[in-house]
Amino acid sequence: MSTAQAMTKPGAFPFGQTIAALLSGALFGAGLVISGMSNPHKVLNFLALDAQWDPSLLVVMGAATLTALIGFRLAWRRQTPLFDEQFHLPTRRDIDRPLVLGALLFGLGWGIAGYCPGPALTATLIAPAEGLWFVASMLIGMMAQRFLARNKAAA
Amino acid sequence: MTELTTFTPASAALGGVLIGLAAVVFMASLGRIAGISGILGGLIASPRGSWSWRLAFLIGLLLTSLATWRLMPDAFVPREGFPLPLLILAGLLVGFGTSLGNGCTSGHGVCGLSRLSVRSLVAVMVFMAAGVATATILRMVFWS
């Protein structure tokens, strides 16, 4: 990711990028609420395998993935994206410890409160009593990881 | 603590398609993975030249989530009484974990799976298993 970011020419397509990102975020936010993914009750009723099991989130993930599966391939027919000089796709293929440990810790947190990052952001406005605490903690967690990684790299 | 929810396949599918379209718009126009944790994390690290689209994405997400909820307030009633220490612990884990593992439900889940990425498939299997185990055990032990 860092190499891809370093290659980005800043401000090459600022207006188009900003408007497209705004549109994408807008679709994402509406999708999170309509799908029920913003509702931690619904998320936990999917993750907790008991008599109340609610499979809705499987449908959300399936529909989103299928849409992207088709749409990405249409987008990749162009040599470049509309507002950048190249695609910035992850190139790593190794299954390493940080990937697995990171996913494990994320899953733990997700299973405790029922928020992954997107729904946590929507909760800052529609359920601020929980959302603000959760997002503040999440940002601290992100910064802590980056701080540790930087120290490790410097050592 | 737990509130019953019903299986809602139609709204789940509609919302899922919108999330997928968001990822497609992002890929077609910026050429990037629409991963929430990555977009947010990059804003903290603030690499030069990328803050405007990151911020625009987040503003769009916040505005329409609020507007959509206003239009369909029955979509959910905010949870009450969830223990604050658990909420903070969960937030720390989600932030640390998505940063360490380079992705969350959107980046590894929706985008990674549709790119047929093996790394993302592994991440999804691990965080799904961890999420299912955690939620199931917590409910059995504490909230039944």
C-alpha cells in the first residue's frame, strides 16, 4: 500500500477524485443502513449461532461481493481509472502472521460489540452514545498499531 | 441485551448491491479498494495528496447514512445498556486488528473476495470464525 501511495501524483485529478469519492461514500452509507449492517443487534444475531440466528448479513455480503465481482471486471476493461493514471491494487500474495493475527483481533472486537469500521462510522451520527466511544477507541487502536509498526521498523 | 431481528433478505440484498456499487464506483474512478479501515487509516497517517478523496468518501458515507436512517427510522433503534468498557475494548481491537491485517469487512470482505484474492479469503475466514466464536460464546455465557 505504501508504494502505491508513494507513486500517486498528488492533485493530478483532484476534483474528479473528490466527487467520485463523495458519490461512492454516499452509496456506501445508504447501503449500510438499508442492509441492516449498521444495526449491531442484527450483526450480533448473525454472528451468534443460536435460536435467534438472522442470516441477513450473509445476503448483504453475497449481494455486495457479486456486484463488485461483475463491476470490477467492467472497470478493469479500461487501461486506467477515470481519475488516476493507474490502478492501485494490492499485489501481496503471502499469508503472513500480521494478516492472520490482525483478522483474528478484528473478529474478536467485531464479535464483542457488533461493529466493523463502516457501521461504526455510521453509528457516530445515528447512535452517537455508542458510536463516538467506539470510533474514538478504534482510531486509538489504529494509531497504536501504526506506532508499534514504525518503532519495530526503526529498531 | 439481545434484541430479536428478523431475516430481511430484500433490504439486505438491496443494501448489499449499493455497497457493491460503491466499491465499483471507487474502483472505476480512483482505481482503489473501497476499504473503510484503509480509507480511514490513511487519513490518520495523512499521506500527502490523498486526504481530499478520503475525507470526501467519509463525508458522503456519514451524510447518507444519517439521511437514510431519517427516512427509515425503523431500520434500527439505538442499543442501550451495552457495557462501556466492552465497547471500548471492542473498538481498540477492531482498530488495531484492521490496521495490522490491512483490511476489514469491506476491503478484505467485499473487495478482496470479488478480486479473488487468497490473502483476503484467509482474512475473511479468520475474522468470520473469530466473530462467530466470540459472539456465540459471549451470548451463551453472559446474555442468555
